[in-house]
Amino acid sequence: MRILFVTLLFFFLTVFASGQLYAPFRFQIDGQSFRLAEAMRNVHASNVSAALSAPALDSSFTYAVEGPAPAKTTYYPAGAAGTMPIRLAVLQLAERGRIDLDQPVNRYLCSVPLAGRFGATLTVRDLLLGRYQLGKRSKPRGLAPGQDLPTTTNLVKKLRADKVRPPDGNTTYGNDLVLQLLLEDSYGEALPAILKREVFSPLGMRNSFYALQLTPSQLVNAAVGHEEDGRPILENRRYAELSAMGLWTTPSDFARFGRAILEARKGANPILGRELALAGTTAQYGFNSLLFHVDEQGMVYSGGNFFGYFFIMNMDVAANWVSVAAVNTQLKWQIGGAVSRQLGLLARQAASEDHLTIFLPQGSDSPVADEVEHFAMVSAIRCSRSAKFPAEITGTPAFVLQSPRGRSIYSGRHDDAEAIRGWLRSNQLMLRSMVPDIRTGLYQERGRQRISLPIKYTAAFPLIARFEAALGSELGLTEGTCDLGPLDRRVYLDLHPYAEPTGNYAVTYALFSQFNCHEAVSTNYGDPVAVGADGQGLQELIQKIAVAFRALNRPEAGFTPAAIAADIPSAPWASIGYVAPAAALAAQARDTFQPPLALGARYVVNQDEADPPGLFFGFPAPLDRYAGEVRRLSGQFFLADNGRQISGRFELPVAAIRTSSTALDDYVLGTLLRAGRYPTAALTIPPCRVPAPWRLGVEQGIDLPATLEILGQKITVTLRSTFTPAPNGELRAAATFWLDFPEVFGVAGPDGPAEARRRLEFSAALTAQRAA
């Protein structure tokens, strides 16, 4: 149950009421990905209710596949998670000095002592941690109405502490029965009254209570349980085991409970002292703490399957959030578990300085936009949609990322989700602004959008002027100079006129999109158009090119986003929440004193396909659509002389280099890099002096000379680098450098401004682990 497909909800703060909330959900079921409604139907889940509590972010939502969604005050049974408030009440007794966690529990049981081999020595702490197996592993399924309920005392009499539970074994509910009896004996009253006074009322949990069986009035506000196949369970069952199956609550209430424990860890909530709150959220015996379970990554959780329901809570103590989800169908962890884990990412989004906006007309949708939203959520990038279009947005869908570092507009294919994901990854590392691209020649204005048509002739053609004029007339093109923005487009036309002895021409053409100048989108190769010296046949050629040009620039072709009409007013960036980056604040130093570190070690980087890429490359704007990433690399840094000298060497398999296009990959790996002959590239950093002492958590900038080995050449480059020693012993490094593209590879770069096409830029962000 702990290994769930980690996906993400959308929006943050108080937008849960929006129907768009569910679009970015992704649920993995039997190897397929589904949205919320689809996933719920596939597993026969009826409805879900969820809540999130994070700093300045307390939200909840409910959703039903059919019919009205449940109210946010509709309560669900918590199952085994209902033992957590009981454990809290026991810890409160210990804090008040009324019990000692390390004393035998029989010392505090007035009704009946615990029997068995370990009964006399089993402590309260042992019960909280479940060190001994008490009773069965299976959970109570309740009794039909009218059947007599055994008392808690009689249930405890049947328990024997004879068997030690291994740390990785399943806990048994008998431990919680004894804890219930301990509370009732200590206070001299029934469990529901104790918990209401000691826990629920102080925490404002107004929709939480313990009950052996729901009353008619309580049934009105309770979620109806369902079998695994979706059939409703109408029987109002009775449970003698209040501690194991008796809590009814709402996700919002239970999130308040988790929030209180998070606050208590900091000494900020009187419900429990800091020491016990820490012990209640830190693994003590296997995955058990004094309150919750804790997984190997430190995630605190608690869950419960109640006949006809599923309930789960997740808590991230480091990120300071707690989330809860309840499903009113038996064992639907595929929905409840995933939703609960996903909710925590909302807190990361709300705190993120990176903000992605997807521009689409009101009411329109885009499968690629949904995918990008999902990726943005997983990457903790705040995400929203807008139907207001600033002047730079000339077509939709459009993707804009802004942070304190600046603003970037995606200029690639709008239907290529992988390319957009790559753009987001690289721009989180090094955000690039988009600059205009000035073109002279034929261009077309379609609303706000411009499409340029540079034409290249491979041989002399006396009819050039006539051809251009006629083509311009056919396509509505203008001759002149235009500024192309990131969402405007360039279409390249190569014309091949072959002169014949008769004075006529056999003419072929090739149209290229701006995304791949090596693979034509459309050609008439093998079927040239005969054009006479007097121009006969020229119109046939123009018609063929016009048909191909229009087809290439249809939005559904993927090359050109849908143009925004010229009469739609331009919206200021501030109107969609994009204020100018606060450069002064972003650059302001926030150094704190740290004693110098004497570093003398070897730090290793081993990055494989499963890790986020650590090295990106691309041309500057307006050619930043030609970009890629390195999926695998390895290397090491060496620190000597107490850290005052640094050196290093890194290698990468050339085959690990990827762009956003398979065709472009073939060209880059084959023609440019000749991967078969030169399978490895390397970067060597000779010993260099470190300019300042190392300090924990303080970034240090170093310009490092280095030698890049590629294509059998050795090229000197300068790495503009930063290094930060982390508290966990890692060394975090970032660097940028650039190559003169024609000089290194012997060919011109992509079509564009000379200063951009020559400069191939690299940026890296690596985490190096200290070698043993």
C-alpha cells in the first residue's frame, strides 16, 4: 500500500471547488493512467473526500462519480487510523505524570490484568509500539443489529501476551483494546467522553466521535459504505472494539489532528509536549512510532480499512503538511492512498517561486496542456490557466514560466509534451528569456501571429521575382521586415530549379518547419513541376507549395499554435499575476556566519536514466527550441589541501544525449557527434585554487579552466561554477560554459541570428556524494 503511483492534484489555496481541479489527476491502475473519474469508475469507487493542512494552506474537496458529492462534514469510519487519538490520550496521561510509559501496563489496569507469558512485564510503551502480538491480525467485521456486544473487559480477558511481534510484522488490534481499557480505568468513564474532552474539543474536531453503532441521526450524515464491486452496504453494523473500529470523522477533522501533532513537535501546541510529539512521529520499533507509522523515507502515515470504506493519512514532518483521504468503498487504496499522497504536493507548489501559466481560450481544452499541468505539479511548479493574453502571446496553447530569475516563453511544438517537459526542467535550472527574431522577406500575419517564409534557391532561376510575387499573392504574404516572437513561426522553403537544354525547368521544392531543418515536412521529390521559360506551369508549382504551407500551419499539425485574433485586446502581465521579477531582492545576499570547513575528500557523481537530467544544452534565444539533455554521466571532484584545491573529471556516453526530437537525435548522434567512432565525451578539470574557505550551506563561485574531449579533439573551456557544501555531506555543484558551434563541429548552427547560432550553451546542476 505504501508504493503508490505518485501523481498530483492541481491548483492551490482555495480553488478546490473548481471542476478543473480533477483534470491533472493521474492514477496508475494495472499499468494504465487514468483521471480521477475514470479511475474511480474502474475500481468501483463511489466518492472521495480529502483535506490538506499546510502553512497558509488549509483546503478540502469532495467528489462523487455519480450524483451529488458528499458534504465536507460527511463523516467516514477511520478504521485502524482511529487508534491514533487514543494513543494521544495515553501520551497525555504520561505527560501529566499519571502513568509511566516504561512501567508494566498491569499496574494501571483496574478491571482485569493482562495475561500471558509477558503479561506481567509488558509496558505501556510496548503497547504503543506493538512489540507483542495480542489477539488476531484480522480486523473485527462487527455484529448484526440485535447481537449482544461483549464488554471491553471481556475482550481483554481473552488476550494473552505470549508472542513477540517482529519489527516488520503486522500489528494486532489487541494492543489498542488494552490502551482503551487503560484510559477508561484511569479516567473512570467511557472512551467516547474521554476523547471528546481531551482531544476532539481542544482541537476543534467537531465532526469526530467514537460509537459502537451509529444512531439514526448520525446515519443521516455518514457516508454509505460499498462493497469492492461498488454495491452499497446498508447494514448498520455494531462494533464492540471502539479502539479499533469506533472512530467516525471527516478528512478535515483528522487533518486538524495531524496539524496539532506537527505543531506540538515545535512546542507550539498544548495538546502534547514536544518530546513526546517527536517520539510520536519518529520510528521506534520497525515502522511504529508512539503515535503513527513511519516509512523508510520518514513519511508519517496511518490508514484504516473499515468494512465498506478506506481511510488514510500522510504527514511530511520536514515539509510541514498533513493530508487525509477517505473513500466510501472497500479497500480502495488506489484512490484514497494516491489522493492523500498527492495532496502534499500542493504545499510544495504554493511555496514554489516558479509559476507556469498555460494560455488557452476560455472553455477550451488540450490533452498536452493536461500532461504539462501534471508534470508541473510533480515538479512543484505552481500552475494555472489564463484566457487573458499579453502582447507576447500570439497563439495558443502557449506556455510561460516565470520566477524571480525572469520569464521564459516556450517556443517549440505545442503538441510535444516531452519537449515542453524538457523546457521546464532546463528553465528551472537556468531560465532563459525570449528575444525577438528580426526577419526580412515574405511573412504572413494571422491575427496577432506572424509566419515568416524564408526562401532558398539552389540554382539560378530567372523567374524568381515572378514566383515570389505570385506565391505572396496566393498565401497573403507581405514583403518586408518583421519581428518574430516565441509563438510566431518560421517555415523554410528550398526551391530546386533544374535547367533543361530546352530552356525550361524541372522544379522541386522542400518545406521545412523551424523545428527540424534536416527533415522536410513536405516535398515533391520524384514528381517535379515543369515550368516553361515563359512561366507556364509556375502557378501549378505555387498551388502545390500553398497546399503544403497551409497544411503545415494548421494547429492540428503541431507546428503552429492557433493564432489569436487581432481584435482580442492585449492583457498586462500583472493582470494574470505576473509582476516583474524583484531583481534586487533576488540578488540580495543572505549570508549567515558559518565556521570554515576543512574539506579533503573525493565526491562522486553517478547519474543514470532514472535520475533527473543534470546537464542541459541549447542555443540562446531565439534558437532555444534546439535544446537537449544528457541522461547519464559519471565523475568525481577531488578536494585537497583542506579543501583549498579542487579538480575533477567527468565522462558521459555520447548515446545518452537526447533532444526533444527522434529525427534530430539521429542527426546529432550520427552526423554531428559520430557516436559510433567517438562513443565517450569527457571533461577534465585540472587542480585549481579555491578562492575562499568553505562554509556549510554557503555557495562559493569558482571559474574553472577545463578541457573538453569530444570528437577526438581537446577543447579548452571555462566553467562558471558554484559549489555548496550541504549539511548532509553532499557537495552541490552548478556550472555553465559554451562552445563555438561551427568551430567545434565544422558545420553552421541552425538558421537564425549569427551570434545565437554560433553559441552552444551548457548548464549543469549536479549533486555529488562524499565517497567512503
